[in-house]
Amino acid sequence: MDERDSAADKRETRRRGTQLEAAIFQATWEELEETGYNRLTMENVAARANTSKPVLYRRFSGKGELVLAAIRSRVPTPEEEIPNTGELRADLLAVMENMNRNLKRIGPKTLHGLMVDLGDRSLTDMLFPSGRSHHTVQTILRRAEERGEVELGRLPLRILALPADLMRHEILMSYEPVSDEAIREIVDEIVLPLIRIHMAERT
Amino acid sequence: MDERDSAADKRETRRRGTQLEAAIFQATWEELEETGYNRLTMENVAARANTSKPVLYRRFSGKGELVLAAIRSRVPTPEEEIPNTGELRADLLAVMENMNRNLKRIGPKTLHGLMVDLGDRSLTDMLFPSGRSHHTVQTILRRAEERGEVELGRLPLRILALPADLMRHEILMSYEPVSDEAIREIVDEIVLPLIRIHMAERT
DNA sequence: GGGTATAAGATACTATAAGTTTCTTATTTG
DNA sequence: CAAATAAGAAACTTATAGTATCTTATACCC
């Protein structure tokens, strides 16, 4: 055996399918964390995954698709983590904290980069679809209603969407993780007051 | 004279300073409208302005700075158009319509592109600083109070910021101009109800 | 008004990255 | 075991950023 195995583990095997894909996603995350979306290159991802560009391009049409797929392989959807603490306010806080955590992992620059490269599909349709956040908030409210905590008619969609909308706005605009304080403000000064208005109307 | 003046007006003069800058901004806008931020190149802007890349790079460090400057040369700041219709609701609608018009001129892809290339300076600090939108809404509210239309204590900053925040969110996420219907919903279902709560507290 | 400093504009160059093509060969599948 | 599939290497084309060099028109100063 004359192949130089000095430092790196020069692979003898040739990966395929799921295994290869997992290595690609892993490499993509690492590149994303080290250099950020802008400076992530297909070349570097390929190198880090010990593969080559054509392998990437056979699966993904470009950087945007690659990164989006990598994110979707790791970040849970809203449905996968609907909080259920037994109290409406705590649930609302938890919804926003979950979202904050997930968006923070991705980072605002990557989000903007995806919007540039893929258009609104990336955020609206795929990562944080508003429909799903409606659904999540609606579930929380329904449970609160079942507990007798609140009693309300149909809330406007705008209001159901508000927690997620304001969270997205914070992340996209501030380039900073959203503070717990900010989350509390949004819940206590905006969302809960609006919900209470609709309770009052019912009574 | 052997220079070919067949079709184009080959300039004999050499522009400088403000005049040249105006031509550069004009060319930047046209490129922006025709090809969008992504595919706008320094080369093409230079060509359209009948100048050359070094001239651009002497003034602007790159695409982001160039486009930001071009935008700032044309888009009014919030203070320059504080509405004053004599009615609070109409003023609020007008604030949002102004913002919609301005952001629509720029286009969401350009906004995201600027965020990628310049970081949060571009939107937060320079184009639509939240401080200024607070100020605008506060002015509107103060006038309404002076007219005796409402009477309120100090509103939380979050609420003052809400019209602009929700507008930015719509534009950044939807890739579509925001409909008048959506603007009305935001004012009637979110902003005005929250303001009324704080009126009630005062009474 | 004539001489000097400044900066416009042309051209050419380097470097980086996207995306493609071609080819060899390991691995899967039937 | 044979044939089909796809991995991985390498080289190539093209687009664009950003820089360097040079000539000369224009502005400014004495």
C-alpha cells in the first residue's frame, strides 16, 4: 500500500445515498457556523465532506437549496414542539422561545441570504410558514379554552400570526438574539391584551 | 475628427463631483429596476453611467454602499412625510402607506441583499431606523391628543413601533406589495385596539 | 491666463467562485 | 457475475469583484 495515510484518513470506501447526504449536511452546518452563509462555498463544503462539487450539484441546484435542505434536516418544525405547560401565558412565551432558539441557530445573515438566493419560498413556505404558526397558536388557545382559562370566539388571523410575525421581525432586523425581556414585552404588552379584548367581547 | 459618433453621443466632456454622482445614482436605479440587486454589477452600472469601475470604487467600497447611497438619495425619510389628515386612523393608515410605497420602490430582494452585504446598518440604522418611526407615530398621537380625539398616557415603545414593525415584516416576508386590505387590518385589528386599551386605563 | 494638482475614464490584470464536462472506478442491483 | 448507477477527481469556462497603471481633461491657485 503506497497511498499516503500520513495525516488525514484517506477513505477507501465510497459513500452513497443517505450516508453521503448526512456527511454533506454535517459539512454544510460546520461551514455555515465557521464562515457564515456569504462566504460558504460549494467547493469548501465538498472538500469538508470529502467529496466533490459534482456530487453536490447532482443533489442541489445551488447554495440556497443545499443550505435550506441542511437546515430542514436539523431544525424542528413548529408542530414538533407545541408547548403545553398548562397556562396560556407560559405557552405563548414558550412558542416564541422555541422560535427564537431555532432562528438563532440559523442566524439572520443566513436567513437573508436564503431570501436573496431562493426568494420567499425559503422562509414563508419552507422554514417558518405562517400557516403553521397560526396552527400552533390556535392549538395553544384551544387548550386554554378547554381548561376554562379563556373563552373566545374566532380571533382574526392577524392576531394568531402576531407572535411569530413579531419574532421574525426582531430576528431579521436586529441581527441579535432576541432577549427574554423583549419576548415578555411582546406577550404582555401586545399579544395577551389583544386576546383579552376578544374575551371581553364574548362576555 | 475621426472618432465614431455614429449612434451614441460619445461625450467630449468629463463630469466631476455632484454631476457625476447624480449620473451614477441614476444608472444604479435603472440597473436595480431592470435586473434587481443580485444581478446588478459594478461593471454594468459603470457602463450605463458612461464611466468606469475605478470611479465607482473611489466613492463606494462596494455594491452595498453604492446601492444604499443611491436609495438614500431618492427615498424620503419618515420625518419628511409625517401625515396630518386631522384624524388619527387616517394618519396611521397614511404612515403605513408611505412606508409601503417607499419600501416597494426598493423591493424586498434589494432589502435582503443589503442586509447580507452591509449587515443591519442598512435597514435599522440607515433606511428605516426604528427611532424615527417611533417619532413619527408619536407625533401623530400627540396631534390626536391635542385635537381631543384621544387621551392617553405613555404608550409602550413596542406599541409605537408596531405599525412600522409589522409593515417591515410584511414586506420582507411576502415579496409582494402589501395590500391596502392588509394595512387596514393591521390598523383596525391590532394598532387601534391597543391604543384604546391605554385610553381606557386613563379614563 | 498659465501652471500645477486632482481625479475621470480607459484598459488590463488577478483572484475567487459558480457551475459544467469528462473520465475512471467503486458499489449496488438484478 | 454482469450491467447499471453514481461517486469522486480534475480540468475547464464564465462571471464578477476588486486593483493597478496610465493618459489627459478639468479645476483651482498664484
